[in-house]
Amino acid sequence: MRIPNADHAVIATEKLRDYLLNAAHRRGGSKARLLLACGYHADAWDVLESDLRRQHLVMDFAAATDNPYGRRYEIVAPLVTPSGRSIIFMSVWQIDTGTDIPRLITIYPR
């Protein structure tokens, strides 16, 4: 089953550019190094956004759990990167309490 309202998901530019594609980020650095090595770039963050929309948000979620902030969804699927490399990633999305639109929390390789 797909994440509800996946076609309206929010993927914050800052999440991509400043976290997932920033090798100097304290928590996101290891993810960024992998993504950068696969052809993604902070100055072209929209490529990663497009790939997540076309390759992950169209897939069924693997797990859904409730937390104090809303309902969290996990999608485990391949991401074909700009370099042509296919890597299994888990993307984590959340629909915050009081809303019905998912937003990207993070992604990481599986």
C-alpha cells in the first residue's frame, strides 16, 4: 500500500541540500558521501528530489508506526542514481498529527 497523499509529499530543499548532500554535516555526512559518490550534488538537489518522487514515493511502504508526532512510514526500494548505480535505500516519511501530507524525514542505505 502506498503512503497516503504521496503525490503531494513535502521534500524540503534544506533537507536535501544542507543535510543529505552535505558531507560536512555532523549527522548526515556519511549519507552525503555515498550520495555524492553516486553522482548527486548539493547544487543540483532537485535531481535527488525527483528521483525520490519517481522511484520511492510510487512504491508500497514496508512499515508504518505511530509516534508522538504522527504516523511514520518506511519505504525500502532501489534508487537508481545519476551514476547508474542502483542502491537499496530506506526512505522515512511522516504525516504529522493534524495534517494529511507526508514529509521526508531521511533516507539511508540498507
